[in-house]
Amino acid sequence: MSQGPFIQLLLGNALRHHQAGRLAEAERIYRQILAMDAHHADSLHLLGMIEYQAGRHELAVEMIRKAIAIDEKQAPWHSNLGTVLQAQGTLDQAAACYRQALALKPDLAEVHINLGNVLLAQGKPDEAVARYERALALQPESAEAFYNLGNARRAQDNLDEAVTCYERALALQPDSAAARNNLGLALVEQGRIADAITHYEHLLRLDPDHADGHNNLGLALVEQGRIADAITHYECALGLNPDHAGVHNNLGIALLAQGRIADAITHYERALQLNPDHANAHNNLGIALKDQGKVDDAMAHYERALAINPDHPEVLNNLGNIFKEHGEFDNAMAHYGRAIAIRPDYAEAHFNRAEIKSFHRGDADLAALEALAGRDDLSANKALYAHFALAKALEDCGDYIRAFEHLRKGNALKRRQIDYDEPAVLGLFQRIPSVFDRSLFDRFQGAGDPSSVPVFVLGMPRSGSTLIEQILASHPQIHGAGELTGLNIAASSVLNAGGRQAPYPECVPALDGVTLRGLGQHYLAGLPAVADGKTRIVDKLPENFLSIGLIRLVLPNARIIHTVRHPIDTCVSCYSKLFLNGLNFTYDLAELGRYYRCYRELMTHWQSVLPPGAILDVSYEDVVDDLEGQARRLLDYCGLPWDDRCISFHRTSRPVKTASAVQVRQPLFRGSLQRWRNYEADIAPLLRELGEVTPGGSPRPLTRYRAKLPSQCPPS
């Protein structure tokens, strides 16, 4: 018997072992054949595939190349060599092998798919699409080809086509975890969050241990604002894969959204331990550190992110925000401009730049904003940033009709994104006076902590509170701490202790003096450390007007400054701003008007039950008309001597994080007075809620108002 038939017999036996997964036995026989015939091309090729399956890629390439050198006409061998080279990351060589295979046999659908995958990895989605479409022409029922075509369409930002392709793949292969996962990603990018969540939940029913499914479901839940649910799924993903840097980063984002800054930092730092070059984690850690007031540390991480990726638009935008808050507007403009140059549709950077830029007719940046806001393919989130930015730019140019149209569009988009329970909010306004009556203050007189350090500046948003804080913070004995959340944190910690059943404010009458003093001390302990010589700390959270009664009980010597501005100007200014956190009542004119009327009624209540002088009302218009007189009045109320620096407040160097960051860097001007007149024809729902405007042009004074709660939130 000659060796030829015997080798064929051995080869058949080896193939059976190979196909059954008995790789060691198959390898032994291939090597036996090669010992008999060192140029047996089939054995060289198949031994190369075993080396590939074992992860020994260099040996695999060597063996398959030897086989091709003996017989270069075997298209599958060229394709398999491409597969090994692709696994090694040598994409150019892999593509060349796939092309050679197709030159020998053009109808290999799988090779078209493989070549498409390489082209997609090389950032050539258009060429990849052509390969996938050729594969589908050869195999119209290929779920794999539809799946990969979906990936290419997504890379082209053709999300409609991508979704269609993923759906076709799932119709052919319903249990494809990859197709269902990527369909979810495309749906999220389309803004179809609920549909994406449905697919992720289906995926996890099929495969509860799909770590990427848990992670991506978490991302979708964050988009819906379901932060706690997202955290649960991120934690599941980390339970399955504890060393997934991306999930640690995503979990950090969710924790930061809950205000759990220290926990978020822990996960960002873990992400960076696992992947020191994770630019997004550096960026997000910078955001968290900035929230802690550690601006220098935040800057260091932003710079590290840019060292890794100099064209990271989010980092450039965040650096711009730091420069804006510190009054370095030229630097801020430069960073926003770089971010926009890298990503022209980066709507948030356009919005941030618009906040500090003065536009004029014919401005190229105005044209760019108009083009961006006019696009039909923008996500809802991008579109609302674009509309608010364009509204501000058009107002700069005096085009108030078009400005308001974009305000209307931006506010409507935002209103659809948020869950504003108006009956619950207005109900709280009604419940507070029923608890905080004069007898309650009489009963607890002398309770609380006696500190005179805190100065609360409060009132409606956009009523001048940032200006008042800036005037005060220009005094050498006053530290402006910005919008602190410490009062809410302290109240939650103390009032939720001991298993109390009653909600706030109904729980307050059952407290005692010791508890009230402890709450005040809890708040004081959370105030920022300040330099020597500072005797007052300003807490400028406007919404604290809801808590004036609690402030009076727990910190009876705290100063309370109430900022007041023309009602319609206040509300129009609120409506013109996109607030990044809370203030959900500002995105519908009627809801905004009802909220304002309840606020005025509550302020009337506080004035009626607290002693004269307990609250200092400061009118924005009076400050504009008589800056020095009002500044002296503020300092007298705070028990501090006069200092000329308070009337040069725009020269005070300190970070300002609110929407008034630009205005407080400038001397006072009268341009913001009666601003609402520019939009009088468009704000009828607001005017109806605030009270009719008299023929002379002045709004009637707001009388005491008992809110009539709607049966449901009115439509936006």
C-alpha cells in the first residue's frame, strides 16, 4: 500500500477528531502526516487552524502561509489566513487576504462579510456596506450579514436603516443576543428609549448573564431618568465582569446623578486602575472633582484626557465651563470653539458658547446655529440645546419673534423629557402654611443653633440672587458658597431618622428643641471651610424659600435675604433658560405662572408669621437704580461694616456656576429691565396666570392666591 491512500485515511480520521472538537488528537495526526510528507498542504492548513483555535496566532499564520505557498489557489485558505491576521489586529494584511480569496472565488458570502468587518474596523463604513450588500445578494437570508450591515449603517449615522437591518437579523435569528443588543443601542441613539429597554429586557430574559446587556440597559435607564434601576443593572454587569472599566465608568455617572459624589469617584478611579488611558473616565472624574470644589484636580484629569485624545470634544467643553465660571471668557470661547470644530453638531457646546457670546446679524456662529437647529435628524436632547442657544442669539440680534419661536420649541422638547407632577408641587405650597403657623414659631422660640454664620439668599430663580451673592461675596468677611444642598441633606438625615412616619412638613410639629438644634448643627458642619477673617457664608439656593420656616427653627440667627424682581420679567427669564438640574416648572408658561403665584402666596405667609425684619426683601430693580444704597442695606442687615468693593462686584474673582455667570462679571445695566415687553404678544398663558396687564402697561399686583390644583398635569 502506497503512502498516498494511507495519508488520506489519516487525514479523514484527523478531520473527524477536529470537527468533534478533539483538537489534541487531531493535531497529533496532522503532525504524523507532516512527518511522512512535510509538504502536505491540507495538513499544514488544518494544523494552522488548530493553532488559531488554541490562541497561538503566530504559529497559525506560519502554518497557513506554508500551505498557501504550496497551493495558492485555495480561496478558503486565504480567507482563514485573513481571519487569523484579523484576530492579531493586522487589518491591512487581513483585508488583502480576503480580497485574494474573493479574487479566486467571488461568490463566498462569508468572506464578503469578513472583509466588511475589517473595513468597518478601519473606519470605512461605506466600503463595508458594499460588502455586506454583496453577501446578502449571494445569501438573502443571512442573519449575520444583516447584523453586520446594521453595524455599518449605525457607523454611518443612518439609524433608520440600522434598526431595519437588526430587525431583519432578529426575524431570521430571534435568539441573537448581539443583534438584540445592538438594536437597543441604535434605538437609544434614535431617542426611542422605551423600545430599547424592551429589547434589552428581552435579551436578559434569554441570557441573564449577558454583562453587556445589563450595562446597555443601564445606559438606557439613565436616559429615562431611572437612575436607581440603572445602578442595579450596572452592579449586575460588574458582578459578571468585575474588571470592566467601561461599566465602572458608567456606574460612576449614575452615582454622580444621585449626588453620591464620593461613590462615583471610587468607580471612576477603579476604571482608571483597569485602564489608565480611559479618556472618558478621566473626563468624568474631572466632573466629579469639580463638583467637590477641587477645580485644580479636575483640571489635571481633563488635561490627562486631552493628552490621551486631543480631540475629545466633551473634555474641551468641560474645560470651557471651568473657564466660564471663573470669568475667563476668551479661554472659554476658545475651548467651546475647538469642541464645535471637532464635532459641528455638538449642541451643548454651541449652547454654552451662546451663553457668553454676543451675536450680531451676519455672524457665522449664528448661521451655524440656525443650520443646526433646522436639522430634522437631531436627537431631542441635541435639538433642545440648539433651540435655546439660537433663541439667545436671535435675541442678541433683536429678532424677538424668531427668538421666541425657538424658545417655544426648546421648552416644549424639555417639557416632554421631564416628569413634573404639578399637583404634588403646588400641593406642597398649600401644606407648608398649615404647619408653619405663628404658634409653631412661638413654641420653638429659642430652639435651634444660635450661629449667625449662614446668610440665605433665596427667591424665584432669575430674580437677582446671583447678583446679590456677588455683591455680598465682594466683602472681605463674606464667603459666597453658591447653591448649596446642605439644608436638604441635613433635613433628610435628621427628619428621616427614628422611623418617623409623617412626611415633611407634617413631621415638624412632633420634633423637639434638641432635634432642631441637631439639624442646625448638621447643616453647619456641612458648610465649606473658609479663609480666616470670613464671618458669614452665603448659601444661594433660590428654592430655599420653601424652607424659610425650617431655617428659622433650626438657625434662628441666620440672615434670610429674599430677592424680588418684576414678576413677568422673572418668569420670562426663567422660560428663556435651559436649567440642567431641577426647576421643572419653568418649561410651560401656564405652569410657570401658577408656580409663581403659589410662591408669592407662600412669601406673603412667611412675612405674616415671622417677626418684622426676619426677612430682608431686596428688589432687583432697586439694586439697578441705587447699587450703593442697596449694598449698604444688605451689609447693615448682615451686621457688617461698609466696604467699597461691594459696588465693584464685577471685579471680584470667584467661580460662579449659575446662568448669571456672565452678567455678574459686568457692571449693572438696565437692559434686562422690562425685557418681557419684547415677548408680550407670545406669553398670554403666563399673563393669564399672573393677572392681567393694566392698560398703562403695569401688571396688577399679585393678590393672595389659593392654587386650584388641576386634576392632572396640563399638556405642554
